[in-house]
Amino acid sequence: DGGITQSPKYLFRKEGQNVTLSCEQNLNHDAMYWYRQDPGQGLRLIYYSQIVNDFQKGDIAEGYSVSREKKESFPLTVTSAQKNPTAFYLCASTQGYNEQFFGPGTRLTVL
Amino acid sequence: GIQVEQSPPDLILQEGANSTLRCNFSDSVNNLQWFHQNPWGQLINLFYIPSGTKQNGRLSATTVATERYSLLYISSSQTTDSGVYFCAVVDNYGQNFVFGPGTRLSVLP
């Protein structure tokens, strides 16, 4: 089946640790996105990538980093510089400006 | 950048009732989507509708691009329709999707 997978589903992080969230797609889409959602809020863009080996900051990139070494993969690292990382993280992909598809999300909790 | 507003912010319905959700945007768009976020957080694509009207079962959507709004109609609502409905747009100049704040729908049995 074509789609987007995210892992893990739940992630717990201690203060001062970096953690990496995985996002993989087999839709052959060029563009991939990372969003953050806080409880009761909308989606905010963290980073996006239109093509392999290129990515751009979104509205809330501070404390996060990404890489795009392969078309199908767009991992997100939440660094210790992110002061309030507890949130729901969603990955998405599109082909051009067409329909955007989302993965199931990762819930990150800082202990 | 483009601004996206949704109304109402919250909506409570009895099962079987109909509803209309609205999305207003501040500039021309070349992409507009409606999503339903279920209680588990999954975002489900409802419509890709930069203009015109589409229908899918009990749901339909209309986008009037020249007047900068879109409407999502839910007929004969069911408890499984509960969740948050988001509108997202890409304007004619940007590369990113901008999401509205959402409408939280609760359908009571």
C-alpha cells in the first residue's frame, strides 16, 4: 500500500537528550513536511523539503533539525535546544501543490 | 503571508443534524484542502478543492475562489464525524500549506 509511515508512535525523552523521529513515504512525492501540533491547537510548520538534499525552515524551526538524503525519507531531530518539545508531530508529503497526505504522527513527551 | 480563518470554532450537534463549516482566506489560492482529525490524531483527507463543488457521501464542499471562502457541509451527522476539521491552503506565491485553527465538532448520540 502507498502511504506515509512515522515511527515511533510514542516517544519519551529526558531533559537534555536529542531524539530523532522517522518519516518514510512510498508515494514518490518530491515534497515532504514536518508539523507540530500542541493540545487543542492547529498545525505549525517546522521544516519542509521540496527536493532531495534541500530543505527550508518553517515558522518554528528553532531547536529542530532535518535531513533529506533520500526522496522517501525525511527524519526530524528534536534537539536539547528545543525548550518545550512535548507535542504531537506530523509528517506529510505532496507532489507539487497537489493533495497533501499525512502520516499517523508521533507523540513526544519530555520526562 | 496568507491568513486562514475557520468558523465556528466549536460546534455541538445531535446525531442526524446537518452542519456547515466555513473557511475564509485572505488571498488567492492554488490549493485548498479539508481534513478531518480523528480522536487518535490521524489527519484524514476529505477534499482537495481549490475551486468548485465536490461531494463524497454525506459530505460535500464548495470553494468560491473569487470570494475567498470554502464551505464544508456535513449532512445526517454521525458520532464518528466528531473531531476537528481543518482547512489548509497554499497561496499563489508561497510554497507551503497554511492551516486554519480548526473547527471542533462534537456529535452527540
